[in-house]
Amino acid sequence: MTASTAHATTGIAEAGSPPGGIRLEHDLLGDRSIDDRAYFGVHTLRATENFPITGIPISTYPDLVVALACVKQAAALSNAELGLLDTDKADAIAAACEDIRAGSLHEHFVVDVIQGGAGTSTNMNANEVIANRALEHLHRDRGDYAVMHPLEHVNMSQSTNDVYPTAVKIALQFAIRRLHGTLTELSEAFNTKAVEFANVLKMGRTQLQDAVPMTLGQEFGAYSVMVAEDAERLLEAGELISEINLGGTAIGTGINAHPHYAGLACRRLREISGVPVITAPDLVEATQDVGAFVQLSGVLKRTAVKLSKICNDLRLLSSGPRTGLSEINLPAVQAGSSIMPGKVNPVIPEVVNQVAFEVVGNDVAISMAAEGGQLQLNAFEPIITHALFESITHLNSACHTLTNRCITGITANEAHLLRVVEQSIGVVTALNPHIGYAAASEVAAAALTTGRSIPALVVEQGLLTEEQVANILRPEALIPTMQREHATDAREV
């Protein structure tokens, strides 16, 4: 037994399982001894020995474990309805799956997330845990496979090649819904700040050079829209993974499955999982094509890239506090240096940046794995699965952290922002329609030479009065009518 298996068994004991003996299990390679406290069996044991890759078990992703139980429950009930599986066995399997869906036995899903075999080890792990728990519901001993066999009964009418991708798609739907909610909360947090900063005048910049006046509310409102757009793109990508190949078995031809099994199992799975899945029109295509996963990964990458850009802005806008832009203040959440007293760093945006880099890397791995598929099956779905769940899980945590540990506590340095506008050359663009391009150019050149402000020079040269300049530079005068109406609607909401 390897170190990873021993660790898993120790974890089972620590979870409160009573001391047990050893049971002997058999597969095509021979006999192996299994700690009787374990709900997994010989196939899982060999997988833990063969794939000591990441040290991350599939139980790290509870959505996947729950989704596997949903698929197995749907299969058992469908097989019983078709007269292929005894009702008592189907009920025991369903009860075991209910236990897993409620959170029990997840620690027995111990195979590594990255594995050879196109997910076979994950499917075997699920079959064995469910079979042994079902045996307990039948008041039989674990390992009594003559009564309840992991492959003959739990895996009836199935193959890893339709179970695994179907479970992954169900699990991804659970995860997508959660991330959508978190992105929506982040967008709303930015919108709250947009309303709060609606009348805070500042300079906009292009290519890091002064451009034209705007409000800080407009800046944060744009961030709100950017995030909200990606929340919607995420739901659209989720629709593409609603097609499943359950019932296609090995390569999509449906061999060893009842002709009515695919449709029935899909309907059962919809009822059990609450996910509106449909049977793919071509199961052979659906078994080998992982394009929907690539599409989803692309949306996650898009989201990550945009979040990282926003965090770059937050770090730049808060730079200082004395020698940077210092336009906004991020909440101080921890000391920033072991050598520089008083230093506070933008650690929350920095951690979001790093998650974004990881998501981009995962997208590359997913693209390569998708391209590497051959003929009727893609053997690399485990790395696709791991990368997708890692991206979604970490993005979800990053967005939650960004919302609650950063965005909600941002404040504006209003007086400093106003001084910057008054001293900026870019403010002349707002005055251009009122004094003409030629006069505006001369005023800008004079401001650069003398260091004086644009408003002061315009008034001094008699081009406009102080009152006229103040009226032109009012925050509300700089916001287009459409955006003013949007801001009003947001306040009312």
C-alpha cells in the first residue's frame, strides 16, 4: 500500500470508522488486501498506486463527487424501470447515492485528479464506494460483491466514457452557477462604488497620459459592466455543456445498453440533479468531442484577463501614498513589509492577478488536451476536468475575496483628484467646444510652459468667466445623458 493510500486509510480511521480487518478483493491482475474500513476497492487501490501525481484526490471537488452519485442513481433507477436490475438493488444503490449527495463518504473518493485511462479510475472509485455503501443498506458486509457488484450492478448499462463526461458536465453546471453568483456580487459592489463616486471629478487617461475629465463613478461603473458581461457569457457557455452522452457507453454506439436507456436515464438525471441536460443528437460525436469544455475554458480565461486588468488599474490608481497616483485608497488588510515600517501593499488585487495567470495557463493545458484526443475518445479529460474546476474554484474564491476584502472598502481622495484635474492639460479638451481648437492649443502650450492651470489661463485671457469654466467642468456636465439616466436608475434600485 502506497503512502497516499495509507494516508487515505488513516483519514478514514480518523473520521471515526470503527477498527476493521482486511478483506480480499480480486481483479484481472490478481488478489489484493483492502482495509475493511475503506469503501473503495481493488480498482481504486491500484489507481492510487499508479497515479501518485498531484496528491489531490477527486474529493477535492465535491461537485464532481455529487455529480457522479447523481449519474449512478439515475442509471440504477432507469435500469430498474427497464426490468434490468432488481428493485431492491436499485433502491440500495439509490440510497447510497443519496448518502453521497448529502455529503457522506466523500473522503473515500481518493484517486488522483490527474490519471491515465480517460477517467476510468474515477468511475471505478465511484462504483466501489457506492456498491459497498449499498451493501450496508442491504445489511450485508462490504466486499460481498456476489450480492452487489461494482461493475455488474452499479455500472450497469454504462461505460466510463459516458459516465465520466456526463458527471463532469453536471458538476460544472453546479460550479458555474456559484461563480455566476459571485461575479454578480462583484459587479454590484463596483456599481455601488460607481454611485458613491458619481460626483467625484478626475482625469481620464489613455496610454497613461492625461486624456479628458471624467468621474470616478464612471470609472467604477465601467468595471461593473465589464464583470456583469462576463457573468452572462459564463451562463451562455454553461448552455453548451447541457448536452450529454449518457447511454452512448463505450464509443457512442450504445452497446450493452437498452434502446430506451439513454432517454430514460437523461430524464432521471434531470430530475435528480436539477440540471436541464439533454441527450446529444449524435452520441458518437458527443463521446469524442470536448469542444464545449474548450469554449467554457475560453470564457473563464476572458473573465480572468478582464479581472486582472481591473486589478492592475486598482493597484495603479492606489499607488503611493505620496509618490504615486494616489487617487483611491484600498483597505489596509495587512502589514506590507518586514523591513519597511508603515508600508501597506495592494495584496488583494495582487492575489487576483495571480489567479488570473493560473486560469490562462489552465486554458493552454485544456486546449492541448482537447487537441490531443484521438479517434472515438479523448483520453485526456481528467486534466481538462482538473483544470476547469481549478479555474472555476479559484476564480470564485478570488472574486469573493476581491469584493469583500477590497472593493467595498475603497475610498476616494477627492481633494487630490480635483487638484489634478485643475492642473491637467487634458482638461482643455472639455473647454475646446467653447473657446475653439486654436485658442485651446495656445492655452495648453502656455500651461505646459508656465505650470499654471488651464482654468486660470482661460479666465485670465478673457476666453471664459470663472463661472462658465466651473459650469463646464461640473461632473454631471461631463456625463452623457444616457449614462446619467443609468446612474439615476442604479440609485433607485
